[in-house]
Amino acid sequence: IAIKAFPEVLSPFRDSLLHEVQVSGLTRGFQLPLVLEDNNVGILGLWGDTLIENDMDAATIFASQVAVAIQKSRLYDEVQRLAITDDLTGFLNRRGLLQSAKREVERAVRFHHPLSAMMFDVDDFKRVNDEHGHLTGDRVLKAIAGRINTCLREMDIAGRYGGEEFMVVLLECDEENACQIAERIRRCVVDEPVVITGIGIPVSISIGVAGLEKGIKSLSRLIKSADQALYIAKNAGKNCVATLK
């Protein structure tokens, strides 16, 4: 038995309920599309020397059950994804962020790999909400998240920590390199205003950076250090990157 759950390979079989093939010699095989509510979700392949035409009915019933199982699995995966995703930004929500970050911090500590965290806070965000409204404020946050994302690698972990605060975990990245990335992100955010309905809204962010190399062994301490560095950046006038000395 072979099952492929990839709709793109179904084109040869879209117009038939099943497809019989001669594998080799006396070995017969059936290829059945896995169809659920008129949607192809995969292919079920069966082969063997003892297969006969009467087996097709049982194979068809089995294929329908497999299609249901695949669909349920996909729905479960989607529910799990939505449970840890922030609706507004598409980043991980706080729960998903902390789960993923904890796992990566523990791995980095165990194998002595570099890892850094960045805490971001949108400067004077209350002013944006007060002057332009909360709906516009949400669109500004979404735009900022998009700019942050353009500066990250696929392996990095980005999440909305809460409100207008974001957190990014940089895998295989020491504090010095993390500061360079943070500065690049800061410039990317501040260089162009966010344009909402024709109005340019100037925005900037403050960033605190912390790395594991300062004796940090846990996610909680890493977050605390990055948050303290963020506090330094705020006190230094905002729109800057800071670390703990």
C-alpha cells in the first residue's frame, strides 16, 4: 500500500474513480484518488500478486476512509497552527512564541550554540492610537511586523509578545551579530512612514538585545535581560538598539 497526500500529483486520475495498472508480470496494482466532498486529497496505491478485480470495491471503501483521515489530520494541524498564531501580524502569539523559544534555548544551551533574543517596543504607540484610532493602530502594527519579518531568516522565531511589543529569537547568532540585525531592523522601520489611507505615519522602535554568552541558561533570564536592555534603549531617547553592559 502506498499513500500520497499531494493534490498536485492527481491530474492523471481526476476524471476516473480508479486507475488499474500492471506493475510487473502478474502483479496488479490499483491507484485510487482519495476524494472527499469532490476534492482530491491524495492517491491510494495498492499492488500485489493476489489482487483481483473484485478487490476494487473494498479498495474504494478503504480509500474513502483514508481520505477522511487525511482531512481530519489537516484540520487538526490547522487548528493547532491557529492556536499559536497572532491574527493581526501573522507572527506567533505569546503562547506559541514562548513554546518555540523555550525549546530552542534549551537546545542551544545543551549543545553550546549561540542564540540571542531581541525585544521590540513601538515608540509612542499610544500617540498613534490617540491621533488615528485603534483600527489604524492595528494596521501600523501589522506593517511594522512585516518590516521586521523582511530582515529575518526563515529559521528565526518571531512573535508578538503583547500589545505593541514583539520578540525575536535568533538561532545560531551571538549578541554582536544580533545587534547588527537589530540595527538593520530599526532602520527598516524608521526610514519610511507607514502609509494608511494616504496618510504617512512616522514610526520607530526601540530594541533590547541579549545573548546566551553572558551566562544565561534559561528563556526566562534571556527575556529578562533583553527586556532590561529595551528599558535602556527607551531611556536613551528611543529609536535605538541597546544591550546590557
